[in-house]
Amino acid sequence: MSQPSFVDALLPAGFGRNERLERISGMIDWARVGRLLQPVHPGETGRPPYEPLAMFRALLLAQWYGLSDPMLEESLNDRVSFRRFCGFALDAATPDETTLCRFRNALKQAGLGEALFAEILRQLDAAGFILKAGTLIDATLVRSAARTPPSGTTPRGEESRSPQDPDANWTRQGHRRQTFFGYKAHLGVDQGSGLIRRRKLTPAKTYESEVAEALMAGDERAVYADKAYEKRERREALKARGVKDRIQHRRHKHMKALSHWRQVRNKLIGRVRGAVERTFSVLKGRYGLTRFRYRGLEAATFQLDLAVIAFNLRTAAARVG
């Protein structure tokens, strides 16, 4: 990161400060993150004009403040706190929208989303932010970047796919069973801290229960989930590991109704696991995860990773403040 310039030294003390960004800056060993980013080159040839770490931190700003590339370019030009967070001196040039877009694409193509997510989560865990009292698992639907293919365009019994996004597929949602085309984002959220410890993106038609094990961290003391995740083998496996089974019960075909104690148990579990719904609400409302901007499972996963990284950093910073 660049050293303060002469212009920076002339500013009054406290001018352009942003306490939240300063807390986030102090929580993370950014040098480790920077080493992961060194292979990323936004151009086809030549030396990149800006440090990859500064560019990555700029992308985080875009996530937190809901900025498009043109808006991020403008903000880096005139917001002191943004420049300081990225490491740009006040008299230094900042990247334009084209450079920001190229870096994002280069980062996506490098496939570093998983490594960046894991490194930042590791540091937050080492700092004591993750409580490990329990894991809340659930999933939400996110629309594909491609236009939804019209119904009736494929033979009956076959999945309707879009040639623009062949990884996405159909499912039904809600009480009215409305059709939905896109992906399903599965999360494992740390009880108490609200940090996202596991995430997985699948085509929309994937059943939640199929990826449940991938959402468990392995060191939690309990697992909370709704009835879609109920499975006898899963309950037995949790018991064998000494993990509290907090999966809601559902009525089976040979059962007229749930017993009273199971209904009460479901309500108690629902009060705890409801916190994961707030996580999805923030990801969709603040980080724009209602529709992906990229096509294809791999590219969409990168967008999810970037949003989750930003979410975890901001959530941890709120606990410090």
C-alpha cells in the first residue's frame, strides 16, 4: 500500500475518517490477502498499473456501498476515506471504471474466490469472531443473469435450459408454486456471530438436503435447519459426532399430524434458525444477490464469494464497534 503523501500530511487530523472502514482495515492482515492476489493481472500484457490488493479493496467498497463501476470510479476520485482504505494517496491517480471491470474479470478468471473467502474467514476465526455454538443452514433462490427461457420450449419431461446460461435450471417456489429460473445459494451461518462459514452454489432445482453436509463446519456444537433437511441418517450422524440435532421434524405420509412435542420443538428451533433469514435479506438487499451479473455456475459462484467476503467483514466490524 502507498505511503502518505505530502498532500495527506496537510489535511486536518480526523479529516475524511470512516470508523467502520478503519475497523475493517485493522481486523485483517492484508499482506496475506495481497499474496493471494499477486497472480492477478487485469491486462493481457504488461505490468498492472495498480496494486491488486488496492483493487480488491476497491471491489469491497463497491459491495458495501452498492456502487456500479462508474460510481466507484467517481467515489475513489473524491472520497478521502475510500482512498485511504484502498491505499491511494490523495494526489495519486485512481482506477477508472474500465480498469475496475477488467480487474474484476481477471480475478474471476483466476478462480481466487474460494481462497480469498477461506483466508479472511481463517483470520476472523483466529481473532475469536466465530463462536461455533451452532450452524444455521438454509438456502435461497437467485435469478440467472440470462433471460428466462419461455415455457414450453423443450420437450415434455426435459429440463428447460437457456443456451446463454446452461448451468441454471428451473424450480418452483412459494405457496403458489411459481416457476423460477436460476440458482440456489446454500449457506452455513455461525450461530451468534452471524458470520457465513460455508457457502455453496447449485442450479436452482437442487434439493437443499443434497448439500447439507457441505454446509457444516465440523466443529459446531449444534446444527439448526428446517424440515427440508430432515433425514434419519443425518440425525444419526450428528448424534454419533456429539452434535446437537436441531433439525425440524416434518409430517410423513403415514403420519396424520405431528405430535405436540414435535410441534413445540419445531417452533423453538424456528426461533433460532430464523437468524439465517436475516442473512439472506442483507445479501439480497445490500449486496444485490437477487440476480447474478455473470452467467455460468463458476462465474456466479465468484459473485457469491465476493458478496460473502464483504458481508463477513462488515458483520465482524459491527461486533468490534
